[in-house]
Amino acid sequence: IFKRNTMKFNKSLLTAALLTAGSLTVANAAPITTDQFDVLLTVDEVCAVVTGATADISLGNIAAGGAQLTPGSVTGSTTITTNCSVGSAAIIALTPVSTSGTTGLGNLIGPNYETVAYKLTSVTGGTGGTAWGNIVGTNTVTTAAALNYATPIITTVYATVTSTADVTPGAYKDTVNVSVTF
């Protein structure tokens, strides 16, 4: 009987020793630490004119001595193509070089610096419509918001002669600068 009790005692003692040793091992292990980090990206808003996509506006040919030309009867158009980031709208401003004005009114300059007046608009129809200039919030044109950058936004601009063409025959020209804000 004594031997049996001693064996039970030794088994209990061995089990206790193993449990104690096992817990010492865990207690002495280096603590587990964790950390985290973020992956960041900032997408900037952008709107840009597609360079080279805008064609010249040709108002055609009229007979010399066109004093009979009714102002507003000669109109031509072109398109301005922009690409904007999702949800952004382009604000397009136009400035005729001949006048450097803010009003969208310009002059076609020809021989002897004679001029034929014209007006830029976003609508066709003779001399009607607000002139398209470069004062944001007053006479610029705002496009619809972009659905995605890859889809171009096409905006039409019209040039309409607003004076008679009773001038020296020859080629008449002006340049219009296009700028985009958003």
C-alpha cells in the first residue's frame, strides 16, 4: 500500500513540476507586440483642355464691299474638348487677343489694320446670347460634371460677326486664348 501511495504521490509531484516548468517558460517568453500602418493616396482634382483638339472657326468668304452684310448673319463654330476628374466641372474662359478684353468681343484684323467685329457665345443665333468672356461667374461657361477622366467633355463655341464687312478685301484673323479652371 505504501508503494502504491508513493507512486501516486510521485506522479502528482511530477505533474505539478511539469506544469510549473511549462508556466515558467511562457512567463519568461518575450511579449508579443503588434502594430499597424495605413496605405495612403491623395487624388488631386484636375481639368485640362485637350491640346490641339480645337479647330479654327472659319466664317467663310463674303463679297468685297459687304456693307449689306447684316450683323449676326455670319456665324461659325468649333468645339473645345476638356477632360476632368470624376465629379469636376471645367470653367472655360475665352479671351480674344485683338482686344485682350474680358467681354468675349473681338476684332478680326485685316489689311491696314482694318477690323471686323465679332462676338463669342455658347449659343448660335446671330448677335443674341451673352458674350462668352473670361470673368468667372459672369460670362464664362461651366461644363457638366465629368463622369470619368477618360470621357471627354465637348463644349461648342460660336463666333458671330457683329459689324458690317465694308472693309478692304483680304484675310481677317484673330486668335482666341482658352483657359480652364475648376
